[in-house]
Amino acid sequence: MNMVVQPSDTDKYVRAINASKSVHWEIDRDVIRGRRFDLSKKYLPDGLSLVSEMTTLSAAERRLVSQIQGRTYANMFGLVERFITAKLLEVGREHSLGDQNALEAFVRFSDEELKHQTLFRRIDAMMGEAMPSGYRFDVQPDMVARAVLSKSTWAVLVLTLHIELFVQNHYRQSIEPDGELSELFKDVFLYHWKDECQHVVLDEMEIARHNATLTEKERDVAVDDFIALAAAVDGILQAQATSDAMYFVANCGRAVPFDECEQVRQQILRAYRWQYIFSGATHPRFRAILGAMITGVQTKRIEAALATLN
Ligand SMILES: [Fe+2]
Ligand SMILES: [Fe+2]
């Protein structure tokens, strides 16, 4: 008789610690390595920027869109990692007098997310040296984090899992296979991906632990909180799509007719919704984990809310 022995939680924490140690990297030594960004290569791959749908644009204009979206991509991670770190430090404290492997795993998780925020601030500044002036990313990480952290822990953990899972798909399916990207951009997200692979393991364990403590009523409220968070993310995406479309129009080197400006804005918004909402919401692992925690009615409620964003 074959018996499958499931690893215990402490085994999983030990594995996460070992994985964290084995992939450890430094921003300058491993990622940047004295390199700079230039404008001859794409930054964000077509699979994420969806520039192949922007049929009114020339090849050079599409490359500029991929660079603008790539800069926003780095800034978006810098933004969400503020609340992710704060929430994981909060839930990690619950292990402070218990399993010390769990505590170490969360300390390492937080340390890595702080390093990612530093990396993404550097990347924004470095891209700023290469790109024309006028790019804006005006969302304040602390303000967003305060709003997000006012929602239930369940909703914040589900949003975090969603983000950390789509990071993996983005890298494996779009960034890694695209041979035309800036090597530096590619390396930034290679090293980020290495850390996020083990973060997902901790996210899943923490959600399961927290989910088991909720009453049905509390979980139902948390589902509404998750929907509110998705709507808040969309509000940020709408503002940034408008800002990035205006920056494109100001720097693409030709007079863009009004209708085409609006079309570019809508196409960028569609790409951002794909990147930050739908590529995660349709991720099979995310659907499986979420589906196992909530009722069919609650699943439909989430799907109906997300459908309004199309
Ligand atoms: Fe990260
Ligand atoms: Fe992470």
C-alpha cells in the first residue's frame, strides 16, 4: 500500500528557510552589476503589455509603450509590497513564541520584500535617467497600505496570494521566453521571481491557518472586503493608465489624434487589468485555493464584481 506522507507545517517552514538561503541575492552584486537602462530594447514583454493589439502604433512606439509599462510594473510592485510586508510582519508575530522556524521564515520573507522595495525604487530612478522626463507615478505606498490594511486579514492575505502567484506566471510565461527584452529588466524580474516562489508557500499556509479561525459570517464580510480591494486596485490602474497614456502621447514624437489618444488609454488600461487583476484571478492555483475556502455563491459574487472591470 502506498502512503503519501504530507510534510508537516514545520517541514514546510524549514524548506522555505532553506530556499530563501539558497536563492539569496544582492541588488548591486547580482542584479544591476553596473548596468544601465537604455531605450533600444523593450522592457515589459508583449504577453503583459499587450502591445500587439495596439495596431495604430509603429514598432518604435510600441517599444516606448513597453518601456512605460515596464516602469509602471516596477512601481506597482514597490507599491503593493508595502502592505504585503506590513501584513506578513503582523501575522508572522503570531509565531514569535511558537515555532521558531515559522518565525524565521516570516522574518526572511519581510527582509526580502523590503529588499524588493529598495530594488524597485532604484529601477524607477534608473529608468528615469534613460527615459524622457514627465513620467509620473503618484500613488503613495503608505496611503494605499493604510487603506488596504483597514480591511480584514483574510482579504489582504488572499490579495497577497493573488499577487505572488501572478508574479510567477508573468515571469515564466512572458518575461523569461521573450528574447527581445532589456537584459537588465529581465534580470530584475528573474531575481524577484526567485524569492516570490517561496513566498507563495508561506502565503498558502497563513491563509489556511487564518481561514480556519473565521466564522461563516466573518468570511462572508471578508469576501466583500476582497471585492472592495480589487475595485481599489482598479481605481489605481485607471489613474495610472491615463497618466501613462498622456506620457506616451507627449513623447512619441508625433501629433496623436484625440480618438487615438483615448484608444491608447483604453488599451493600456486593458493591459494593466490583465497584469494586476485577471492574470491572477484566472490562475488555476489561486482559483483552487480560493474555491476551497468559499461557497459557490461567494465565488459568483467575486466573479460578477470582476466582470464589471472588463
Ligand atoms: Fe516581492
Ligand atoms: Fe513576495
